[in-house]
Amino acid sequence: MNLPNKLTLSRLLAVVVITILYFVFGSVTWNLFVIFSLFVLASITDYFDGKIARKNNMITGFGKLADPLADKMLVITVLIILIDMGIIPYIWLLIIVVFRELMVSGIRLVALEGDRENVISADILGKAKTMTQMVSISMLLLYSALATLIENDFMKVFYYVSIVIFYISMVLLVVSGIEIFIKNRKNFKLK
């Protein structure tokens, strides 16, 4: 197993550890800082696994499928935690994320049906969605940890900025999902 694939698997392990930490220790300050740190580290591995794979010609079919799957699992897990804590106020936002990610995963699987190498990679819009999503979720996790220690106007502003970036990521999520569907609609012709 090459290094990029190991980095992808480390993100899947981070999902398990974050889930256990939250549901065992809850939203105590130290635990929120640990979850924030794990999320940031896992997000960084997303950048490096793709960069290393492309630079060293280590792109594999496993990586093309597992990398976006690990990202989706990481994001969805942390969104569930943020909703459970009341940091993200609306569960319908999670439903949109899950729907879009399942749709895109389904499109990728259909694209694989006839050609094992025909895996749909993220384009610039998808990468912008991922970046804004990771940044906003990191900020919201940091806010959740800091808010247990500090309560002032700066924290309120930090929260609102984080939420605005999160909503921008939601717009990019929907638009990039529609774009992927339109670009691949030929795969869904009913016979």
C-alpha cells in the first residue's frame, strides 16, 4: 500500500477516533480541542495524499474511490457532532450534504460500470467546496472548544464568520453536485 492510500486510511481511522471521543467524553473543553486537532490533521492529509499521488504517479483506483469516501465520512461525522452540540442549527443542512454526497458517489459507481479507469475526479468547483467545507468546519470546531472558555463579542463574530463560510460551502456543494450530474447525465439514459 502506497503512502497516499495510507493517508486516506488515516482519515478513516480519524473518523472512528473522533466518533468514539465525542460519544464517550462529550463536549468537554479538552475533548473538543482534541476533535478539532484530529479534524484539522485529517483535512491536511486530504491535501497531501492527492498531491503525493499525482507528483509520484501513485494514483490508484482504490485512492480515487477511497479518498472522496474518507472525506465524506469525515465531514458527515463532524457535522453530526456539530448539530448534536447545537453549533450548526439545522439538520436539513446535513440532509443536503448526505444527499449530494450519496448522489455523487452513485454517479462515480455508474461511471465505473463499463470502464474501471473511468472514475470521476473532483474539478475546481468540487475542490473549492471541499476547501471551504474543511475551513468552516474547522472554525466551527474551534469555536465550540473556545466558547467553553471565552464568551465575548469576538467569539460571536468568529461564530458568524464561520457560519457564513459554511453556507458558502453549502452553495458550492449544491452547485458542484448539479454540475457533476449534468456532466454525467449520459450515464443515466433509460433504455
